[in-house]
Amino acid sequence: MKKVGEPAPKVRLLRAAAALLAESNGEPVSTRQITQAARVTAPTLYHHFGDKEGLFDAVVAEGFSEYLDAERSLPTSGQPIEDLRMHWDNHVQFGLDHPHLYLVMFGNIQPERRPSMVASAEAFLEEVLGRAAAAARLVVSPHEAARSMLAANIGVTLMLIAEPAAKRNLELSAMTREAVISAVATDSEADPTTDTEGTPSVVVAAIALNAALQSSHPDQLSSSELKLFLEWLQRISSRSAS
Amino acid sequence: MKKVGEPAPKVRLLRAAAALLAESNGEPVSTRQITQAARVTAPTLYHHFGDKEGLFDAVVAEGFSEYLDAERSLPTSGQPIEDLRMHWDNHVQFGLDHPHLYLVMFGNIQPERRPSMVASAEAFLEEVLGRAAAAARLVVSPHEAARSMLAANIGVTLMLIAEPAAKRNLELSAMTREAVISAVATDSEADPTTDTEGTPSVVVAAIALNAALQSSHPDQLSSSELKLFLEWLQRISSRSAS
DNA sequence: GTAGCACCTATAGCACCGTTATATGAACTG
DNA sequence: CAGTTCATATAACGGTGCTATAGGTGCTAC
């Protein structure tokens, strides 16, 4: 029987390691710090996890399962393309919420080391894309689409993590998201052969107009009108889910 | 007793560190290994680089300068969009050639740590995109286009590095490359209405947004807001800005 | 020359790290 | 109760990043 008030040493080790890794800004965390924070001595760590790396792997595995749980619990809107946007945004948000964990999960992947978890994430995204394919909205195979989207998603998230939180510009995410989605799927429900090249997505166009307006202000709108216009433009550009 | 044909200890340390880092598959490399390989004792390392991290930073800095040299020495084809493809592929190739270095350079970026080098890479890409913008082939500002392209480029390269060399599928790169480029630029010849150098004109962007809004209406704006928004958009589109 | 003076390198050692051989306690099984 | 197994603790080993101190080395000034 476990005591209710206090978690088992194994759990305390996991939590202490996760907490210390999250706090200490990427600098290495010693086993002594961890065991002390978990109020446990060294051999306990090695009894449960075999290794320092084993403990860290367990932390990463928990991070992945948390991420996958969040992904799986996202509702299905019925519009496959909209679902893609939701999952993309959820991925980015997870990275920004757990930056250090994310760096280990997606930024540090060694060849032949831990493809299993990333493969799971990829497989899940492929599943979502399978639904888009079933709705005849995909122009490439779900497998390739998933790889491309995940790659871009990771790149964007890493770049957002790397820059100071205050300066983060989520338009980078929205813009790249629309770029990849529009290359992989077709927006219109109708005939998939109709090309979408002539009309770029609303979000990209809104971002472009927003950027253009920064350098030259049109004289067709009064300043108050322009202010409201820019606000609406911002709303269209960011299109934050929820 | 100094041999003339032999590089200085500082250079030997740099080369030994780079070589050992490239060989030992991501596992940590000790200062003792490095100093022994460079046939030098510990204090020499600390005299020249102050720190183990200082030495590694120097290795990374050399990697970056090698990368930037390669980028800068790429010929200019005269077709800006084609240049973008070339630089994208060069980036990927660099990553596949120096996987461990690349992981440190682009996969491990800590917030507030070393943005200067990545910023240089971004600035250079922005420069290339500036030429595309000057040819009126850009739909968004060079700055945002550079960020988006670089993010996707990094994500793709990391994913390619992570999988076994035999199984690497470069179509992932080509596909994502075209996705980002086509979202950021237009393949067709220049539109004469474009006037500004860095960013496309407000009018062009407004027309694009107007067209995009015809096919899909955003749910961020109420119908009454949208009506007014479209009217203003029409006004901006009708005449060129001051 | 040689005295002074920066520079660069070596000897030897510190404090810390990950890890483990060994031992002790607790909990269940018969 | 004895036997077995699991979980934790004591104490220590070799390796690591790093440095206080001291010793060459090549220069310029006299």
C-alpha cells in the first residue's frame, strides 16, 4: 500500500528530475541535486532507473506521453484541414510550455537513438492526415504530408523557443503552417484538381498586408479607421485556436 | 624545440575538439581527451579558451563561418526563386555533412544563449530574399519570409539527420521547400504595380487578401465587422497609396 | 650579453561528478 | 518463525572540469 501523503521514491525522483531540468536553463543537472531534491540517496536512483540517462529517458518518455495525450484529446471539428491547424498550434504551444523538455524531445534527436517516440508523434499526425485524405483534401500521401508538416512544425517551434519570450511573433507559426498545409492539401471542398495557387490563404495574405501597412500608411483611411482595420487584421492573422 | 610545420597549440586544440566531437556520436567529450589528442596539457586549453564551453563555442563559431562562407560563395543565378532553392538545398547538405555540428548549431539553441550566429544565417537568407523582393516576387516581407524559410529548413534538416542515412528521403526536403517558397513568393513574372523595394505594395497585398476572403470567410470577425472590413479593403485596393 | 618582461605551457591538486560494492532494513511467503 | 526478495543507505572509486603555482620561451632595452 502506498502512503497517500507522499509519493513513492521512484515518482519523487521523476518529478525532481523533471523540475530541476525545467528550472536550470539547459545546464546539466547532477544526480546529487536530483537525489537530494527527492530526499533519496544515490543507489535508489540506480536501482529504479539503472542510469542517469535512464532517468532522463523516463522524464522524456513522460513528456512524450503527456504530449500525445494532449494531441489525442483534441476534439475533431469535422473539418480535416481545420483539425490540422489545431494540431499544429497545439504542438507549438506544447513546445512553448515546456521549452527544455521540447529541446530534448525534438531538438536533440541522435541518429539511431530514440526514433520510437518521434515516430509515434509522426504516426498520430499521419492518422489525422488520413482523415483529410479520406475527405479527398490531400494532394500527397498522408505519410509524406505528415513528415513534411511535422518537420516544419518542429522547426518553427524551435525557432520560437530560441528567441526571448517577449519578442516571440506567432505569425511565424501561422504563416509557415498555412504554407505547408496549402501545399499538402486543398482548401476547397470541391474538385481537388482546382488549383489554389491563385488565391493564397487568408492568413498569409493578411500577414502580408499587415507587413506592407507598416511601411506605408494608406490615405484612404482615417487614422481611427486604420487603427480598427489593423486590429481586425491582427485578429485574422493570429487566428488563435479556442 | 618548436617544429615549424606544426600548427600552434590553439589550432591543434580546435581541430582535436572538432574531430573528437564529430567522431564520438553525440556523447560528451572530456577535456582530457582533447588535450591529449592535441598533445597539450590542461592549462593550455584554459589559457586560450577560458572554458570547455569556450572551446566548444569556438568550434561552433568555426562551423558557422564555414557554413556562411559556403552560402556566400553560392553563385547568383539571376532568378531569385531559383536561388532560394539553391540555398535551401545547400543548408540541408551542410547539415547532412556535419550532423553533430549541425545539431549543436541549430538543434540546441538555448533562449538567450547564442542567437548571434543564427541571426547571421537569418540575415543572410533575408538578403537573398531581398533580391527576390526587389524582383517583386515576394508576397510577404523578406524578414518574415526568411524566418519562415529558415525554420522549415532547420526542421527538415533535423528530421533528415535523425533518421538512418540509408533511409533518408530527400523528397521531404524538396516538398517542404516548394511549400514554403510557393507560400512566400510568386512564380510568375513581376507585377508592374509593385513599387516598394523591401515589401510588396499595400495595394497588391490588399487585392490578394480580398481574393482570399472570397473563398473562405474568417470566423474571427462578425458579419457586420467583415462587411466594413471588406469595404475598407476595397478602398485600399482601388488607389495606390501615398 | 643580460636583465627584464610579457607570453605560453607544465606540475600537481581540488572539488565535484556518475557510479557501484557492500550492507541494512522492510515486507511478503512458507 | 525462517527465507526470500525488494528497496534504501553508507562509503568509496575513478574520472571530470578547472586552477594555484611555477617554470620555460622568445622578445626588446640597455
